[in-house]
Amino acid sequence: MKILIIIPAYNEQENIERVVDNLINNFPQYDYLVVNDCSKDSTEAILKARGYNYISLPANLGIGGAVQSGYIYAAQNGYDIAIQIDGDGQHDPAYIEKLIEPIVKGEADMTIGSRFIEKKGFQTSFLRRLGINLIRFVIRLCCGVKATDTTSGFRASSKELTAHFAREYAFDYPEPEAIVYASLNGYRVKDVAVEMKEREGGTSSINALRSIYYMIKVPVALIILRLGTRKKRKKKEGK
Amino acid sequence: MPLPLALHIFLIVCVSIFFLVLLRYLVKRKLNLKYSLIWLLASIVMLVGVIFPQIIVWLCSLVGIQTPANAAFFVAIIFLFVLVMMLTAIVSHMNLRVYRNTQTQAILEKRVRELEDKLAELDSKDGK
């Protein structure tokens, strides 16, 4: 089974070596691909110097466009499962086996690593959790999926769903939208308990103004997605 | 109330200049006809309306607008709304294509890079 780990990286010069070396040394059974989203720091120079497997976007597309590049690459190269992990070392690859298990067994098409099931490890700030819970509510409303860690970037998708994501994926803040998109198109989404760490170096891309934009954009996007996919879903059920 | 002659001529000149500039841009291919068709249409409507203001007055009486100027503002605002919507749609579509291009280019760049590395390896072997 061919498995690809997609690592979107934007200005991750302090973390990327540690993250990728860990994968190469301890998890050689998985292939990996770093997607450098036109970083302004020396991320690309590091990738090149270390001879890592990477692609480098010539323009900054944001997390959605970067991850989608990875999905396109996975689809083109015939990967059976595509996994996404953050480039800042928050996600422990030791959990990948557990994460992909439902997909390998054919019980799910998409799995999301959630830190809120066993409530172990880094639980993030109160405000962030509030936002995550609000989006959790909207997702349940839109498609009935019970995802606990809705913004988690630690996730895996089956071959078929990866091909779907390669064609269509949200531009910015794509994580919650991808859940609803997958579910509305008839894919099974499953939560898997994982532990997350606090980022060790660099800075997170979340700030106050962006949070406000996030909390407005994401619910609206989810509702629009729900409105737009209703017909498709009915057709599928009718078959 | 008839339009004062000086104002009438002034308006005709304004609209004519706009029309000619538009035409010149189109001829010089600085504007894509696909996206400027709406401008061409608007300028022709303006030209007709300014040369024969009776048409506007007649149209106003038909729908019950008392001041023809209000009708002109109303039509202009609707026109701008439609135009801005169109532009947003065009930008969204272009955005999608830029994304696709960027992603495809990045993946191709990786393949070229790897081929070049292999070629360099082969060359160095031949050199020995």
C-alpha cells in the first residue's frame, strides 16, 4: 500500500528539518512530500540542501492550495492513502498507523486526528476551542458528521477521496470545509483519537483579525457548501 | 422641460469622447472584447439617450418616474452593480486558474529538477 504524507510548510525553517528527519529515520514505510508555499524564510534552501522530497509553489496559495498540490501529486503518483500533517511538529507521526487504520480496513474514507477524544496532550487555548466547537456544531447541522477536532490538520484520505480533493478543495482555512465536502459527496468521515504537541518553533498563522475572518468565513462557506451539494447528494441516493 | 442647448452639446461631447476612447482601447487590444462588451453596450445606450433625450423622458412617463435624472441615476447604479458582480465572477474564475497553474508548475518543476539531477549524475559517470 502506497502512503504519502503531505507536509504543507510556510516559513517553517525552524521546524521543517526536525519534522522531516523524524519521518525519514523513524517512519521509512511512508513516502512524504513537503509543499513549500512560497516561504519567505530559508525553508526552500533547507529543503534543497537536505535533498528532501519537495515541491515549491512559485506563488503563495495559502494552506488550502498548498495541501491540494499534495493531493494532486498523490493522485498523479497513484498513492492509496494521502495523509496531511502540519510542518511545525504538532502532529506525532507515531499516530499515523492508528489514523489510517479505518481507511485500510475500509471502514472510512477520511479520518481526522482529534485531540479532544481522549483529552490528552496540548489542548489549545480556550478561545480556539470555542471556535472549534462552534464549527463542530455547524458541521453537524450541515451534514450530520460528528467531528470533534474540526480544524485539525492531521488527517488522512482514501485514494478516491484524494482524487476528489485534487479536483476541488477550499482555498483558505479548508479543514472544516473538507469534512463537509467529503461527507456531502457520500464519503465516510471518522474521528480518531490522537495527541498533539504545542508548536516548538516559529509562529502560528492565527491572529485576532484572522480569527474573526475565520469565524465568519468558515460557517458561511459550510452553509453554502450544504446548499450547493444537496442536488448531487439526492442523485447519488437515487441510484 | 427641454434640455438647454449648451448642456446638450456638452453631454454629447462627453459621451462621444468616452465612446471613442473605448473604441480605441478595443482596437489597440488593450481591452478584451469579451469583458468590455458590456461597456460598449452601455456607451451606445448613453449615446442614444443623450442625442435623443425624448426617449428617456418617454420611458420615464411610461414607468411613472417624475424626474428623468432619477431614472438616469437608477439605471447607472444598476449597471454598476451588474458590472462589479461580473468583475468579481471574473476574478474568482481567474483565481482558480492561477491556483491550478501554480500547483501544476510546482509539480512540473519537481520533475524537471529530478531529471536534471539524474542527468548530471549520468554526465559525471561518463566523464570518469
